[in-house]
Amino acid sequence: MRTIAILLLALSVTACSHAHAKASPQNPALDVPLPPEHDVEPTETDVPQPVPLAQEPARNAPPRSRPAPAPTPSRTEPPASKPEPTPPPAVEVKPEEAPRPAAPLQTMPTTAEGEAERAIRSTLQRANTDLSRVDYRVLNSDARNQYDTAKRIIGQAEDNIRSRNLVFAKTLADKAAQLAAQLAAR
């Protein structure tokens, strides 16, 4: 058994010694040729000339609302011969032509405004009722923040009702009612 192990060891040592590839440094097949020289000529690019901007169309000057000032007399004339300046003609603005303040933008028909306002006010009343059932003293900081936010939203909704912005007031009233209902359920 020992002899077999020694024999195998001897074979493995000799096998390893012959497994290496022999390469000669003088092998011409492995020489890499040098790259060829490049003759690079610089390319000249033509720089385009700047293009002038398009001419703006001539605008008509608005009519003057006041007359041009009278030319000043030359100093060679005696001061007594100054012509009296004529007062500019008064421009009268008729009440019909006076600019009127812009009417608020109506987003719903006037017949539906009354119904919408009643619905908004009932939503706000429900939100106030829900908030009145909540004991503010026992709320944690997040719940107090929600309570204060609901109160501010109710105030904003009432301001928008007064300014006749009923669409936004309805959105605010619905949001306040949701916050108040969540607080009342705690």
C-alpha cells in the first residue's frame, strides 16, 4: 500500500513538471506590430454669420390724451407779446362710460345659490355640533391640531359664503365636517 502511494506521488510530481507551456521570447508570431502613423489634417469649419433678428412690425402709437405742450417762444421776442396758452379741452367722462367694478364670477345659476348656501350652512352647523361634543382638554396634540384646523376651515367657509364663492365654501364645509366627525368619534 505504501508503495502504491509513493508511486502515485512520483507520477504526480513528474506530471506537474511537464504541464507548463514553453514559450520562447523570440517567437515572431507573438510580436505585435506598431500602429501606423496617422496623417490627420485639421478640418476647417465655416463659422456661420449671425442672422439678424426679424423686424418687429410697426406699432401705431396710441392717441394722446392730452395736447402737446405749446412751443416755447424764442428769446428774441419781447415778453409782452406772449400768446395766452389755451387750456386743454376738458374730457368729460360720462357715468355710463366709467369702468364698473368687476362682478364676481358666478359658477352656478342664481336660482341654485340659495339652495347651495342652505346646504353649506347645514354642513357647517353639523361640523360645529360635532366639535362642541369634543372635550378639547383631553385631546392629545395631534387631535388638538385637527380641532384647531377644523375651526379655521369653518371660519374660511363662512368668509367664502359672504364673498359668494359658494363652490369653494362647500369644499371647505365638507372638509370641516369630516374632521369634526373624526374627532367626535374618538
